[in-house]
Amino acid sequence: MRVVHNSLHEQVADTLRQEIFNGTLAPGSFVDEAVLCVRLEISRTPLREALKVLTAEGLVRHEPRRGCFVNEVTEQDLDEIFPVIALLEGRCAHEAAVHASDADLVALETLHERLQKAARGKRIVDYYETNFAIHEAIITLANNRWLAQVIGDLRKILKLARLQQLHAPGRLEQSLSEHMAVFAALKARDADGAEAAMRTHLTRQREALRELTRQHSRRLA
């Protein structure tokens, strides 16, 4: 695969980022610079610049005299990140309730109808995609680039965990109910209610993930 020589280190960073997210570069794995240079047909300089970018994002860690490794997300990391992202996305919902136009709410209603159809059909992949689109829409409606930037950075870390919280028993239905509560508050222009509902939604995501971890541990015992 030949990388286009345009903002080369950014192109390389994008390529490696996607390989981390899709599991080609697995959590904890060594980032072999020599192998990557051959595969991507690049020199060490843009690769190392790209690795600096990924290190700053928290996707890669550099160990002196050993090199770079793909980061792994621990249960402690999740316990620390979820309360923060709940606060931030809660604030986005608050601001969205204030700023959303009638047309914005119509667009959100269409997304929520799609979410309901995916939930009824147990189409988890479709549900995830629509769920992501709804979160992105609310973040955009908040119209606060600093909130958007920090949330985006935290989401990159969470993607390392390859989270599958909708597979927890009853979680799909619970998630849909939480989303509809957020949307109801947005339609009512209830900023405080929207913020509280979004915080609850993110907090319960963490609880569902914790339950999945417990179930996995019991199966291995």
C-alpha cells in the first residue's frame, strides 16, 4: 500500500490510527518501524513524526530503549474516562438544548426513528452507527469546539477497548430508552434535563461494560 506524499506524516498517522482501531495493530503490540517502513514505502522520518502524533493522542506509548507499543485500555482507564466524558457530553446536550433550531430537532428526530428501527430489529451494527451519528449531532449543536476536541480525544482512547456494551443483556433496550429521554429533553428545550439524561446514558454505558467484564471473568474461572 503506497502512501501519497502529501502531508506525509499525517497520512501515515491516519493509516496507523485506523490499523489500531481495526485491530491490525493489536493492543500491546510492538510497533516495528522497519517493517512499517517497508510496507508503507516510506522513510523513518515521517513514520517517527506520525508516531509522535499517535503518542500525543494516547494511542501509542514510547518506552526508552525499547520503542513504541500500541496502548492498552485498562478497567481503571475506563473508570477514569467515563465520568469525564459523561460530564463533557452532558454539557454538550445542555448547550444543544439551548441552540438547536426546529430544523435541527427534525433532523434529530429522523435519526432517533432510525435508532428505534435498528433496536427493534436487533441490528446492533446499525444501532452503533446511528448512536454515533446522534452523539456527533448533539456535539455539533453544542457549537463549542473545545468540548468537541476533548471529547474526540477521549473517544480515540475508548476505541482502543473495542467496546461492545450493547451485547450486555437488556442493554440495547435500555440504551434506546436513555436516548429517547435525552431527545425528549432536547425537544422540550430543557437544558438541565438534557444534560442529566446524557450523563445518565454515559454512566450506564460504563455499568454495562463492567457487567460484561464480570461475566467474562466468571466464564474463564
